[in-house]
Amino acid sequence: MRLHDLLGVAAQRRPDAVAVVDDGGPTSYGELAGLADRYAAGLRERGTGPGDRVVIWAGKTVETVALMQAVLRVGGIYVPVSPTNPASRVSLIAKDADAALVVTGPHQAADAGEITLAGRAVAEGPELLRDAADGTPPHDSAADDPAYILYTSGSTGTPKGVCISHRNALAFVGWATRTVGVGPGDRLSNHAPFNFDLSVFDLYAAFAAGASVHLVPAGSAYSPEQLTAFLRERRITVWYSVPSALTLMMRDGDLLRGGPPPDLRACIFAGEVFPLPDLARLRRAWPTVRFWNWYGPTETNVCTSYEVTELDVDVERPLPIGTASAGNEVRIVDPAGDGTGEIVVTGPTVMLGYWGRPPQQGAYHTGDLGRQDADGLLHYVGRRDQQVKVRGHRIELGEIENAIATLPGVEEVAVVACGDGLDRALHAFVVPASGVRLSSLDVRRWCAERLPSYMIIDRLHAVEALPRTANGKVDRRSLGSRPDLGGKS
């Protein structure tokens, strides 16, 4: 079984059933499989084949889903990139992946010149559509062949690609489909962009079960009124998102008005901590809905799971991340013996490695700190490095700092994340060169040309010098604890 076989099997069994719904309306399994075959024919005509990396820089549409499936059918490796990424960052990703081709959506095509100048072949999606009448069967990929690469923020300032095999993805999808009980009658939401690992469940659990997946338009992803309307009007039965999306819908989208959505039976969240008071309100308002808290970095997808019950809303302890999932082994490495240590994962969902680097060997050390309680449940405690989560997005502060450091007139820069939940924000502390005045607009515009939108700073602070620790490192704890930042770092 390969990842793209899920669509193939569903198309054979339920060709007329709805597979994907986007702004253009519903697409059946038969239509989606046919579109994937046509794209695959176009990829073959361009010489794209087994092992080739194809960057897909496009929005959330049926066509993009079909393109990802087409790449798998020719034995390639798809690399989804959000349309919020500027061309300069797409060029970095394409170069790092040594991509054979960059496929753009209609809105990205105008900015593709920079990628072409960087030596990468570029094509608009429609250019690849060809007659698939030759009936070429999908490439017989091995289970441990790479299926896709998800690029995350890199601590050195360069994005790094998490390489996931067919076996990795199927181990997670199979477990998740069984755990949630996804069936042919379900309607799954897709809130996350395709380069975010939450989308793997949305798409492939739907295909595995022959269910339908409804793509949330990018422009609606953080519009609370539109999200609440989407949930109810599309009659979503399984919702999966970062907690901040649900919090936003509760606060500004009247999510709790009128009781639980009549069709919703499962609500899953991951990617960041769900503030317990908000979760308690939601759980009480939706007593008939099952809730799951899933945890795992992109390198493992989901490696622990915890089902939230009515007992959790009446306690003040932080919500557990639960127990190991999807056949993984999760343990706490606690050399100090104080009860808190690093979360370490071994098992079938652990990545092949970072693209272009040595393969992952043995257990994956997450860099997350955790502890285990008397009941054997795991609890997330925090990070031990500069990686942060802001509204569900994993961000290496070093990548933002490196981008700002190239702005003329910047002597030094440090970035910290402060606040909780929806109020979490990115603050840049900049030491300008003598006689230089930098505005927040200048820095934000500079970031927008080099980084995805979720990595653009929220506030700029011009300072004479950055505070230092005793060993000369930037004292980020001191910066993050400033009372004018509105929250802890």
C-alpha cells in the first residue's frame, strides 16, 4: 500500500461519491482520480519520475490536491508550499530540495520569474494537463520511499525539509482513521494549509474512509464568522485545527450560540496548548462531541493522543497530551531526575530525516520538555530552544532574526514571542546603526518579501543595546519578561 493508493481504492469503490469540496464546488472520487491521472501524464511528459521533487506553490484547491496525488503516481515526492510564501523563500526551498519542477497556481505565476532566474523549471498547473488515455499505471513505490517533504522554519535561518515516507504517513493515517472512527458518511474540514502536517489527516483519512474533505479557503482561515458559518453550513462531522482557531471562533464568531453544530461528532486540536478555561467552555457547550488533544512535531506527525472527557473541565491542571499513539514509543529522558525531561519518540511515524542530511537514526529527540504523571499520562511542559508556536505555526526565531539582520541599517536583532493563545505575538528588538531610524512598516515590509505571513513581526522595538547574559549571549528571558510586552515569553 502506498499513500496514493488510498485515493485509487476509494475511486474504484465509490467513484460517484464526493471526495473534495472547494470554492468551485464538489469533486467526486472518480473525477479527482481522473484529474490526478491527467496531471501525472503531464509530469511524465516533462520527464518527471521516481524520486524527483516537485514543489507545489499553490492555494488550497481540488487541482492542488490532484497535483499532489499525480506526483506520487509518477513516483515523485511532492513539496507543498503555502501561497503566503514569497518567491524568494520558494526559491530557497526549491534549491534545498533540488526540485525538478516548481508548479504554481494562477496567483503565484506572476511572481515565478525569480524562481526561474534561480535555475528552476516552473510551470503553471494547467500547463501540465494532458490526455491520460495511455493508462500508464502508478509507479510501484516502496513503502519506505519518500512521499512528501514539509518545510519548516530552520534554526540556522534556512528552511529545513522534513521527509516523510509512505509508511510513515500510512501508520498515522491508519491509526487516526480507526481512533476517530472516520467512515464514508463523514465530512471532514481542512483548516490547515497543505504544508502544515495537520492537513495530512484531513486529506488522507477522508480518502482512506471514502469520506469527503471540505477545504477551508485561505482567506477564511482566521475569519471567525466565516469559520463558524463554514462549520455549520458544510455540516462538518469531524473538525481538526489548531486551538487558536477554535478560540477565535468562540470569541468573535458566535461559535457557542445555538448549541453544538448538529452534525459535528468529533473535534480534534493540535499544534499548540489549548487554554483550559476556553476548552472547558467548549466542552460544556458541546457535550455530545468527542474531543481529542493530539501532540507531535512535524517530524513525527502525531505521536501522542488524549481524549478530553467531562472530568477534565472541572480541574485546574494542564491538559495532558496523553499516551503514545500510532504504534510509537514515547518516553521522557530525564538525566537530572527532577521529573521533567525531553520528549523522545521512536516508532513508525518518525520521519526518514531532513532532506539533504543524514537519515534519521534511532529515536527522535523533539526538543520539547515533558513529564509523566502518576497515571502514566504525558504532559507538555515547554521548549528548550528558540523554537516557538504562534497561532499553531512552528517558528524558529533565528529564521526571522536572519531575515531582519539583512535589512540595511540593522546592527543587531533579537526576536521573542510573548503572550498566550490569540494574544501571542512576535516582537523584534533592533539595534539600529548610528543615525538610522527604522519604522515598524519598514521591517514588516522587509519580512514580507522573505518570510511567510505568519512569521512577520507584530511589533518593533528600537533599543540602544541588547541585554546579555553572563556568558555574553543575548538575554532573551530578560527581553521576553518586559512588562510592556503584554505577556510571558
